[in-house]
Amino acid sequence: YRLAEEGPADIRIGNVASDLGIVTGSGEVTFSLESGSDYLKIDNMTGELSTTERRIDREKLPQCQMIFDENECFLDFEVSVIGPSQSWVDLFEGRVIILDINDNTPTFPSPVLTLTVEENRPVGTLYLLPTATDRDFGRNGIERYELLQEPGGDGNRRADTLDGEKQPQLIVKGALDREQRDSYELSLRVRDGGDPARSSQAILRVLITDVNDNSPRFEKSVYEADLAENSSPGTPILQLRAADLDVGVNGQIEYVFGAATESVRRLLRLDETSGWLSVLHRIDREEVNQLRFTVMARDRGQPPKTDKATVVLNIRDENDNVPTIDIRKIGRIPLRDGVASVAEDVLVDTPIALVQVSDRDQGENGVVTCTVVGDVPFQLKPASEGEGEPQNKRKYFLHTSAPLDYEAVRDYNVVIVAVDSGSPSLSSNNSLLVRVGDTNDNPPVFSQAVLEVSFPENNLPGERVATVVATDADSGKNAEITYSLEASPLSSEAPGGIFSIDPDSGDVSVQAVLDREQRDTYEFQVTARDKGVPSLQGSTTVVVRVADRNDNEPRFMQDVFTFYVKENLQPNSPVGMVTVMDFDKGRNAELSLSIQPGDHDQAAGIFSIENDTGTIFSTVSFDREQQTSYTFKVKAVDGGEPPRSATATVSLFVMDENDNAPTVTFPSNSSYTVLPPSSNMRTVVATVVATDADTGLNADLNYSIVGGNPFKLFEIDPASGVVSLVGKLASKHYGLHRLVVQVNDSGQPPQSTTALLHVFVNESLSNATVVESQVARSLHTPLAQDIAGDPSYELSKQRLSIVIGVVAGIMTVILLILVVVMARYCRSKGKHGYEAGKKDHEDFFTPQQHDKAKKPKKDKKGKKGKQPLYSSIVTVEASKPNGQRYDSVNEKLSDSPGMGRYRSVNGGPGSPDLARHYKSSSPLPTVQLHPQSPTAGKKHQAVQDLPPANTFVGAGDNISIGSDHCSEYSCQASSKYSKQVRA
């Protein structure tokens, strides 16, 4: 099929059914477009193929971008023919060729086209022009090019290339002269072959390029100018200008020297680009008064073209030369090296020199005047009065104008000044030294009547001390001086043995070694004599003061300084003073003291020394227990160059003070000792061991028992700390004894420490846990309260007395009742009376319900049941029937006819308050603790903790450690403890 591009939608292309010979209309055969549906569609019943709404642009189809054949641009599609119920399907391929239409206008690559053409090109020369493009092809493509404005004649020509394209060419029809016209602007139009035809146009700008067909031309053939001499380098003189009708490199002109001498090229600079002539080096008119040379103008074309001009440069004089003054001898008066020797007896108006003045400048700049300046007895007079003498060169005589006096003025410096007449004027001067001859009429004179000299000691023999110089107003032999030494009028000692002088130079030397420490001043006289006839002399006094050298080391009064200081001295306190001296003086005797560390840097940072007094200060407080002595060195350095130094050793011993309390190392507060009741008298129970960090009397310890020994069973050796049994043990002594031992030293004031010694009196130790718990409670019991033996012993006796009284009263009542009853009823004794020895089922002190609920039962095997820690603590209140003691404080007894009972303490409401039976010296009240207060396993922490190894420090009667006040029967706490303890 064929289809033109850019058509509207629903354009019929063809009928596939008819082209395939398929009969339609029955509806049994249908058509479906399988591909190509972007631009095509098909009626599924009739097979009619048509376009969709999407516009077909042949130039934009990807498969047609580079296709220029009309039959090569096409759209492929596939059509399926489907039978009834899709019982069969046939697939057919088709192609729609897209036909081009003239829908694109030919365009040039730019709206302005530029072409360059050289001038003077031959007529008929061809130049290719840029081609236009047209997206259409064939007859719709580009047909022809044409010029709308021709510069004269037909300047356009068409030519077909080999591949059939049109190539525009521009043909030169006449002479081109860039100097007449340098550009042409034409309109170039392009047309295609469509119907109707499309066209566009662009501006064709033809630029005529230059060729070197013109020579440069100077404005003038001769350039003339004046230049002041001495013009600074870079000063512009004149500008040479040449013109060239060409352009570009052909019209670029460079200026160069033509026929010019070496001096011209050395003194002047010609700028190649601008043509400016300027000064390269300063020009001196006195050397060159005119410069004449040629300059060439040359373009840069190929080949180059040139032109030349002549330059005349006149150098104008400037007043740049100062007058020169030449002084020469005249007659018999000698003049050499600017010095004229004139005798003082010469006559007035005597010529002594010839003066010639000249100037290299011209005119007024060279007219010179000359004069003598200053107050001198000399004047100038013209050497000749002729009028033909040049103005810039004149001669004068220098005459004396007054008598000369050698003693008044020995030399005259005659200054002659010459000034020219330039504007501004220049001047110069020259001088002549006039030396006047004399006679011997002046003695030698020293500048100082007394010459003081400082000379260091420890010199080498022959060393120069000073140089004395005398002057003589005369000259020659009259001024030749010799020197000698003489004794000073104030000193009878001759200086010849120690000092000497050179007779010609006046150098004073020392012949011996001087020691300032032996003698510090010497005085003598120096005499100067001239060699005139008769000879004249003068003298001066020389005082030699011996200067100190650092030849003495500092000296300490002692090699070793020993000081004793008390410990605990306040920091920055003086601890000693050292004395040091130096025999030198001044800076050599200025001493600087410093502390030098010892062998182990003991004094590093600890001691300082005061430089003026030598006082040693400590920066710390001494502790004899940390260090007993310090040894260090003190260094003294003087201020000499080089410095000298000396050292002394300082030994500082720290004296002990009683600042340490004794420390108990054995026993620990939480330990205990088991003592059998059968122990003999003087049995050693334990040894309290204590130490003291002090020494001497401050470490002399004595021991004493200050508490916990109410039965006087124990005593302690004051010197050794051995605790011995001194009393007989009884039943009431069974149990725990807490001895409060105080250890005192012998210092002033004394220091003390208190420790606890626990002694457990019993036959054996069957239950250590119970004893340890009692010891733990002991640590929290105030020290003023005694813990000694069985606390229930006295209580049981009181109970026994009460029970006996009660029983006696009951028996009396019963007896009375029996008597009454027997008397009235004559009956036998009642069955419900109290029988001695009968087992009592009730605890007298405990409420009934409490005993029923918590009465302990006896284990048949003799073993104890598990009970709380407090309930497991019992107190032995009575003896066994056979008088023996129970082995364990924890052992429980069954009910017996005796009054003694063994009751577990559980802290219940019915428990008797047996704490009242403890005697305490503490005035503080007590408080009741909860029965479940922690025992030894959870100690209360007091203000003064008691770890097992701790001791009490201080006086025993002032120490009270609050704790649970526990016995086998009750637990109480001190009010003081309640204020100090934090659970």
C-alpha cells in the first residue's frame, strides 16, 4: 500500500479482505491487527485498513531518518485472519510505503553567511558557498540557488555535483580593490522543486582581504628637534609617523634606525611600534652637540615595503658643570699635596699660591666668579687685567693679608669658592692647607693633671697599664718628647720596682703581679721633656687602682652544718642558718645560695634558702616517723665571670614528739580466748601486744585494765601486757568477760589506746557460733557497761528469794485454810495444794498463752532444733542436781523441781525485762531494740567503727560504743548508741 505523510486520521489505505480474496459479511471471519497499531488500524469485520489519529511524519520516523529513496520508507504490519470460533488462524504481513510531501522549507546553516575573498583576484575566480538543507527529497528537495542583489553582472552560478546535489558557487566578475571597498553584502536565496515551491534566503557577506600592494609613507621627510642635555632616560623627544593604506600585517608599520652611528644607537631609543624617539642614556652636550641620522618605516607584508626620513637632533646646553679650581705653587714657597709651608715671619701681601678657575659650560653658564671664604689672613687678586681673557677661564694669586703667628694658629685651611652665572647657579670649592713654621717656645703639656687608671689584678708581668700622652705646641725637634717615671710628691715610694714607662710612646707597664687583696692603689708621676734648646718639660700624676678579679671562691664557716628541729614544725619555718663569705668585692662577692639535692633527692622541693641571710626554710611539716633525717648540700655561687662556687653539707635531724598513739596489734577486738574454770591462779590468759611509732619515752608503753573486771579476776602486767588470772573462778564467772585494756605511752602529754580482750570461761567450746555472736554484740555495747560472766546469776538468786517468799506465803495461806477446813469439816488435806518437788507446768514469769505456743521441746537424741539466733542464746541460772556445770551455754534443761529455769529469749511481749539487772556506769538512757535486730552477722556501724583489729584511742572512761545490749534474756540499746548508729 502507499500513503502520503501528514494525512489526517481515518484515511482509508486499502481493504485487506478484498486484496486477500476473502469474502466477508457473514461474520464468521474476523480480522485483527497484530503489529503496526501505532499508526494503523483495521476493521475486524470488513478488513478495511486505515490510519489512526497519530500523525505520520516521514522525516521523524526512525526507520526513515537516513533514507533518501522514495520507496524505502515504509511501515510494516501483521494481520491475522480468524475463522469461526477461532477454529483456524492465518497470519499475513503487509507494508505501507510512506510518500513524501513538500512540507519542509530548505534552510541555510546560518542566517548570515561569510565569505572572504582576496583583493586583486583574477576575474572568473570561483568560490564555493555553504549549501542549504531540506528534509524533503526528490523533487521536493533543493532545486536552485540565486542572488537577489548582484554587485555588477551575474555573480551566481549553479553546478550539479556528481551525486546529484546542487552546489552554489560565487564567480568574480570584476576587479576587487580593498582600499576602494572592503566588503559586499548580498542576499542568497534557495528554492526547492515542490509544488508550490518553498524557499528561504540568507545574507551573504563577502569580505575583501588585503594584500601588500601599498608602501608606508612618512608625514615629513626631515624631522628636527632640540633636546636639553642630561635629560633623564625615557624622556620622549619626538614621534615619527608613517601611514600604510593596507590593513592587517600589510598595514602594520615598524620603525627602525637606518643610517645611524653607534653613538645614536647608544644614546637614543626608537619604539618600533609607535615611532616615538626617546632618550636611552643621558646626553652630555660637552661631548655631543648634535645628532643626525635616518629612520626607516617598514610594513610586515611579504615582501615588506619601506620608506625613510631624516632626523636632526640639536643638544641644548644646561648648566650641568660646576666650576673647577686648580691651586698650584708660585715662586719659592713649596706646595705639595695641597699643603703650603709658610714661615710665620713672611711679609704681608706675599703671594703664596696660583689659583686657576674654569667652567665647561657655554654663555652665562660658563661665567665664573671666585672668592676666599672664612676669617683667614689671605685674599685673591687677579693674575692679569687683560680684556681678551675668556670668561670661563680665569687666574688669581693667593696673597697674605695679615701677619702669621705660629703660636696663635699653626695651620690655616684656606677655602676658595667658585660660582658660575647659570640659573640656577653651580658652585665648587677647593682648599689649601697653609702650615705656619714656629720656634721652640712651648713646653710639653698633659691633657690631665691626674690620670686615674683601673687595672685588673693577677696580671702578667710586662702588661701595659696605660699610655700617657703629652702634647707640645711646637714642631720638629721642639715637639719631640721623651717620658720618664718619678715618685709622686705624696708618696716616697719609687715606682721603678713595680712600674716602667716607654720613653718614646709613653706606655706604662707593670713588672710585678698585682694582688688587690694585698694592695689596691698605686700612685706615681710621669714627666715629659721636649728636645728643644733649651729643653722644656711637663708632668702628670698617675693613680693606678687595682681592679678585682674573681680569684677567690666563696667559703663557708663550716664544711658540715648540723641542725635539730622538732617534727610537726609549721611549713615555711626556719630550720637553720649557714654563713658564707667571699674575699673578692663587687659582683665577684655577690653570692647566690641554693639548695642542692642529696644522694636520694631528699631535699628536692622540701627546703629553700634565703639568699641575704642564709636562713634555711622548710616547705613541709616534718614527720619523724616518715623520715628521721635529711642531708643535702648548700651551694654558694658568686657573680664573677666565670663564677666560682663552694658547697657545704647540711644535716638536719628531726626530733621526736609524742604525736602517735599506741597501736594494739594483738588481740583483735573481735577475737576471744577460752579459759577453763579449773585454771590455776597466775595462769596467763593472753598477752596484749602494742607498738608506738614514736621513740624514747614517747614509745615507752604501760598497760592497764580500765573496765570489764568487776570481780577483779584478771590483772595485766603494766610493762609486758601479760594478762593473768588472779582470782578464783566460780559458777557466776562462767560465760564471756570483756576486759577493756588501755595502753598509755610516757610522752608529754601522753597518748593512749583502748582495746578489747574477750575471755570466755567454760570447760569447753562446743558452739563457737554463739560465742562469736556474743563477742559481736559486745563490740556494740558501751564500754562503761561491764560484761563479766553469767549475767543471770544474781538475777536467779533474786528470783529464788521471791519464789521462796511467795511459796511461803502460799503455804501459810494453805495451812490456814487447811486448819480451818480441818477444824470445820475434819476433812483430809486438799488435793490441789502445792507440793514441794512437784513439777511445775507453768513458767512463773511468762504468760500462759505464750508458753503454750512457743514452749521448746526436748530432743530425745540430745540434739537441738533449728531456732532463731536470739532464741538459741540461753543463760545458765542454776546448777544440775549433782552440782556440775553444763558444758555449753546453749544446752537446754528440762523442767526440774529446782527454782532455776532455762528459758529461750525471743523478745515476745511476755518476756521479762531482765535488762534492769545489768549495771552500767553510763548516764545515758537506754532504748528497746526490735527483737529481730541484726546480730553478729549484720553489725551496726557506729561513729567509731570496730573492725576485728581496731582499738579504742583515748581515755577508757571517755569512750562508749553504743550497741545492742544483749544477754541470754533480753536485748536493750543505749540511747547514746541510738544517736550514733545508722543502719
